[in-house]
Amino acid sequence: MQDASPITIRSLTGSDARRHLDDVAALRIAVFRDWPYLYAGDLGYERDYLAAYAQSQRSVFVLAFDAERVVGASTGLPLADDAPAFRAPFAAHGPDPSQVFYFGESVLLPAYRGQGIGHAFFDHREAHARRLGGFGWTAFAAVERDPRDPRRPEDHQGPERLWKGRGYTRRPELVVHLDWPETGTGECAHALSFWLRALEQPA
């Protein structure tokens, strides 16, 4: 049963963030195993992936805590600090990658969904990008799936309504192609489209 204690949301950087890398890696493996990612995760790969965020001096980890347990996580860093594959679509089509703050993921255990934590993740990352300054856009990438895929759960409700409600727009010309192992299938190629929002500056 979920603990009745209130959920605490914290934005962490530097060494404060690095000490939670294994927590975030475990969450990514657990949450992304489900539709639509179907990711058969590996802790070693996850540590390497998250190291890029930990090494960026301008990255942020936004964590949701139930007492001292990490139950949700989201990340962000300047797109210029991310891997070349993520920058390439922007270099080809715009906006300028140096103007984009990229949101890596939001993962939250099922028992904690529907409590506004997803909105809080966006609030904290957008605020971090504003504090850094110099960014005109925030963006994230989401995997594309055929809605007729027989593996799609009948009761699945995606987060697109949340994204659109926060002002994000899917940009179909901005696509990154990534490989990852799927549960029961093995290594597969996947297309992820970017969603963008103009970042309002503080008054």
C-alpha cells in the first residue's frame, strides 16, 4: 500500500544528483518496460546514459520522494550537451540546438500517477531552463508507435493530453532514430518525434 506521507519534489544538480543515479536508472528500467517503450533495460547501460546528464554542469534531476524513497524522476540538460544524434534533427531543421533545453525523460511509478507530479516535473525543468538563461525552447522526444499494434493495452491512455495542455507541439520533421532491446523481441530500431514549446522568459 502506498504510504500516506506527502510527496516531495526536489530539483538536484551536481553531486546531489549523482548520488541518485542508480535510483533513476532503476526507475527507467521499471517504467519503460511497459508500453509504449517495451524496453528491456540494463543497469550498466542506464548508468552510462545518465552519466551524460550528471557530467553536464547545467543539467537538472527533478526527483519525487515518498519519504526517502525515489518514486519518480525527470531530467533535463542543454541540447548542446546531449549526444549528436539528438542535436542532428535541430541542426537540419531548426531551431538552433544552442537555443534548446532538452528534457530527457519523466518516469513515475504507477501508484503515484494522477497526483499532479507530471506537471511538477515540467514546472521544475522549465524553471531551471529559465534560471540558466539563453534558451528559447524546451523540447522532449517521444517514441512513435502504431496505434494498431497488438501489444498496445486496451486501456492505455498516453500523456499527449498533458503535453498539449502545457503548450507542447509535435514537430514531425524533428525525428531521432534509436535502437534498444524490446522485451521478448531483442534489439529494434525506433523513431522518436520531438515536441517543442517556446520558453517564456520571466517578467
